[in-house]
Amino acid sequence: MTKVYREVEASVGDGKFKTNVAVGPHRLVADELTEDGGADAGPAPHELLLAALVACTSMTIRLYAERKALPLRAVNVKARGTRDDATGLTVELDVTLDGDLDAAQRERVLQIAGKCPVHRTLTRSATISTRLV
């Protein structure tokens, strides 16, 4: 199945790196941290990537729990990321489940967490075509 997403647009705004991002009717601001020359007016691009991962992971877990009628009241996902030229991006995810799940259910939910679409995109290759218009 092919999924087509809304167009995402970014334009450099005020400041050195401050960027206005539009996704359909939604508006975001991205920037770099002050130690990287930005004004920290919004999340850095890799932080937005981590945000996409934790959002998708929590949604995937919630959907699975609902489909399987698991007693999951809430889910919280936190991500920490590091990046360097030698190893690329390394992400650590912490998943907290609130509910009366047994050990087997908890283990299965952890497996499902790795199946969210953003996780799968990050662990596979992506094709990016860039052109001047």
C-alpha cells in the first residue's frame, strides 16, 4: 500500500537558522540549539525526527493495544539521540506502559513498538530526490 503525505514546506525566517515549517494547516518552528549557532526558537531538525519517532511509536502501541483489547491505560515514549560522522544516528527509546499487562503482553508490545512506520523507515533505506525548481 502506498501512502501519500501532505506536502511539507520550510522557509528560513528570522535569525540564522530559525525556519518556519508548514504541514497542511499546521505551523511549526525549527531552529538549532544556541551552542550550534541558533537561537533555540524551536526543536532542531534531528529533534523533530526523534519527535516523529516517539509519536509514531506511541500511536502504534495504542492501536495494537486497542485491537487486542489489552488493559493499557496510557503509554509514554521518550527518545534520546546521538549522531556522529562515524556511526550515524543512534537512538535510545524508553517505553513506559500504564496498565495491568502480564509479562508476555508487555514483551509483545515492545516488539510492536519496533514496527511503527517511522521506526521502519529509519531502519531501512529511504530514497530522496533533490532538485532546483
